[in-house]
Amino acid sequence: LARDLGLASGTVARAYRELETAGWVTTARARGTVVTLPPGRPAPAELLLAAATTYLTQARDLGADLETALNAVRAAHDRS
């Protein structure tokens, strides 16, 4: 990685250590380094549920029933 980025190997090693200390990556011999969520940060599924709850509350406030709200999500998905 250091060679690919044109950096000193010590700089890359220090960056990996800092990422591991902050909880952004974990390093294991057989697995290498993998990205993780830092402690205290909600899992993506929790964030998605919160976003869905907010959306459904807004849809309900606009007078939409569940099927209409789901159709809007499908339409948005099809556009992306």
C-alpha cells in the first residue's frame, strides 16, 4: 500500500494503528485488516430503521397509507 500511494511504510503503519485505536478497523493474522464500526456508533440496520420510521411518520402526516408510502419508496428506488 505504501508503495502504491508513494508513502513511507512507517506512515502507512501509523495510519493503520490510528484507525485501529479509533475503532475503524480490526486486524487479525489470518484475516488481515477489516473495516468495523467504531464503538458506540449505531449499526447500519439501526440507522435504516430510524430513517424508515421518520419517513413513515412524514408519510402519515401527509395522509398516505402504508401501501402508498411503500409505492413511493419503490418509485424512488427505480429512479436511482
